[in-house]
Amino acid sequence: APYADPLLLPIAVLLNGVGLVLIYRLDLETPRDQAAAAQLVWSTLGVALFTAVVVLLRDHRVLQRYAYLSVAAALALMTVPIFFPAVNGAKIWIRVGGLSFQPGEFAKILLAVFFAAYLAANRHALAYTGRRVWKLQLPSGR
């Protein structure tokens, strides 16, 4: 990925690894509840999806075209659980058959795409270019 930030992947791997270690440690205290293996399967699926996105989406800047479509889809995904029954008292889940998921998690990705595209398109209007606050001169934005 030519335009990728080189720090994001190592940070994500570190956080995922720490999460897996913590879940495994909690599994040692509850022998009948083995969540670490299931979490490892989901992590592997996530890595496979990540690899597919990197291979299929060569230039992430193409997503700027879909900024407003992604925010509309995110808002729609966040409102859909209202029409489904509550799970453990929370209306954040959608349950269809034996599958349940939180559409808000997909909405987070779409909102990240929207904010990145919006901030990239409007960076000149959002930059502090030589503003003066009280007696302090702020540096110009990059």
C-alpha cells in the first residue's frame, strides 16, 4: 500500500495480541468458558478481510468519491437496530437466525471513511494558519 501509514499495522497487531492474551488469561480462570479460541478465529477472519481490502483497493483515495454516501449508510446502519428486539436490554444488535451482529461496528468504519475524506477535502478551511490567540502566535498548519 504505497500511501499507507507504516505505524497503523504494528499498532493494530499489538492491540489485537494484547487482547488475545487477556482473553486467554481470563479463560484460565473459567475453564468451562473458552472464548480465546473463538476470538482467534475472528482475528484470523479480520486479517483475511484486511488482506483482501489491501489487494482489491490499491489506492484508498478512491474512497473520497463516496464520502457522503458512506455517512448516509453509517446513519442508516445505526438506526436499523431500533426495529429489532433488544438483546440483554440493549438495542444495538441485529439477530437473524443464529447470526447476530452490531451494525454500529460497520458504521464506525464508514464514519472513518467520511471524516477522512471530509478533512482531506477541507483541510485549508480547518487549519490554524498564523492565528493569534491573546499574545500567542500559533504556527501555520502543514
